[in-house]
Amino acid sequence: MSTIHCTLIDASGTEHTIEAQAGESLMQAAVRHDIDGIAADCGGTLACATCHVRVQTPWLEQLPSTSDDERAMLDFTAETADASSRLSCQLVLSESLDGIVVRLPSTQH
């Protein structure tokens, strides 16, 4: 299995680079690495919006389209969602996303 490198930038601007496995979600990897700022209250079942991230360019363009269910959940983010907003539980990591950079909102609750 391939190792994917992901950088999560918290609200203070601190970068956290973690290793993930291809096939796992960004949320799973962030939780496994105890990244503060990913609450993941529902455990990745697309039933909350506490794994909200803002995907940075050029990575946003490389992701599959947002599903209707994900789009609906983005209406419930604690910090207003924008065009770069995604739920990290829906971002399945692959070799093409090695190096992905996301920003974390200031709050998930």
C-alpha cells in the first residue's frame, strides 16, 4: 500500500504533515495522528460536519465532485463553508493526492 503525505494547516497557521495509507480517508488519517481540529463526531458516516476542511489549490481540482449528501452536510459546518470546503471523511486518499494541503477551520463545533 502506498504512503500518502498530507499537510493540515490549523487555524493558527501551524502545519501538520502526516502520513496516510492510500484508500483511507483524510479524516481517518487525521484522527489516527491526533490532529486537533478534526472532531469527526460521527466517525466518518457523513452524519455531521465536524471534519470540515478547506482544500487548497491545485488539490481541489483533483478531487471527485462533491456528492449531494456531502453538499447538504456542508450547510451545517460551524464555520461557513465556501467553494474550497469539503468533509475530510469523504476524501479518499490515493497516490494522485500525495502532498495534498488542507486548511482547518477555527472551530468544528
